[in-house]
Amino acid sequence: MPFLAAVLLQAQAAVFAPPLGVPISIVTTRTQGDGPSRLTVHVARTVRFARDGIGYRAEVVLTEADTGDRVDTAAMVQAGFAGLAGRPMTFRLDAAGRIVGIDDRQAIWDRFCAGIVAIVAARHGHGTPAERAALAEQMAAPLRALPPERQQAMLGSLVSALVATGGNEPPGTRPIRMPGGSPFGGSVELTGTRSIASDGALTRVTTRAAADVPQADGPGARIELEDENDNDPRTGLVTAHSDTLRTTIGTGAAERVTERLTTVTITLGN
């Protein structure tokens, strides 16, 4: 029985067989907020896979990173990626597509943090140049202090967004629970469904989840997530992605709704 179980688990495991030496273009666009607070982030990169022992090597070059003109946490992270534009990076993956290492990770992370410092100092409109530089360093300090595994996860998102997940589950709809962030701080648990449909050439994974978040001294909130991934079961790669995170605070005339829309467009051979 243990041998049979192992065989069944192996059969159900997701295939990861990316095309080797083929340039893959990935364009991520995120839009969040309304009016003057609206933020649009646009990041483009090219990924090429090669064999690396029993795993893979992914060569990544950021070709564009437009972070808008805001100075907040979301814009800071994208500013860090902007600081890496044009510099080749090498990521190591295991046979299942999980990132297990980044060549020269510390040097890349230092450039990532330097990009944040540069853009915050340039955009912050108050104080002397020295005061702006000090503020920028202060804002970047928590990122500089992140442990190596967190650094690897953040940098690794440049590649992991391309690796399909969930496609090895059988078709159908099943209930799920997943973590989310509260607009009042802290974390919440979202509940909903995940649906998987496949025609052999394409696997579509659709997730819908929500949570109501009460607040003792004010109006509560409702968080709603809609996420859709199209995966190629032959390569184990995502071919398209979109997600919408909607947060509603209050009701009636006092209701405030914010949306964050993320799309990922993936093109092979360009």
C-alpha cells in the first residue's frame, strides 16, 4: 500500500516542464485606488529556462518597471524592482518549479533596497536633500532587515508568478479557506470555493473567497477576492492570470469601496 500511495501521489503531481531556451515575456499590471490616490504599477520582464542538474535555472531580466508617482508601501516595493531593471538575475528551481536559491541574492537585495531609497528621496517633496535621504533610509530599513528566506520569496515572485499551482487537483468545485489582510490591520481568514476545469490543453483555476471583518468602534468591512489562473498542463506554466481584491467599508451613503486589479500577460517566443 505505501508503494501504491507513492505512485498515486506521483501521478497526481503537477508537471513542470518549461520550454528551454525560449524567451518568455511576462507583463504584470496592478491598478489600485481611485482619483488622486490611484496607483498603477507596470512591470515587464523576460525569463529563459535552462536545465540545472535535476532542476532548472531561470535567467531573468527586467525590461520595464513603471511605479507611478506615489510614495507608499506598494509603490516602494515596485521601486525596488525598478532598481533591478536591465540587470540579469539567475534563479535556481527544483524539478517541481519551486525556487531554491538566487545567485548573488544579497547583492541583488542591496540593489533592490537602494532603488527604494533613491525613488523615495527623489519623490518626497519636503526637507533638505539630506533629510529626504534619511527618511528614505528609514523607510527602507525594515526591508533591509528581512531574513534571507523573505528576501528570496519577494525576489522569487518575478519567476514564481509563472509557475502553475493547483492544476494537479481533480476537476470540480471544493470549499477553501485562505489567509487575507484586514483593512484595519492584522490578518483574516477568507472562505469560498476553488473551481478547476480542464480540456486537456488548458486548465482554468478559479477562486472566489470573502470575509466580513467587524470593527468594535466603527463600520465593519467586507473583503472579496476573485482570482483566475489559466495553466498549460503540458509545461506547468501559467498562461494568463487576473485577480480582483475588493474591500468595502461601511454601508449606505458612507460606504467606501476600493479595488485592486492585477493582470499578468504571458507570451512565449518574444
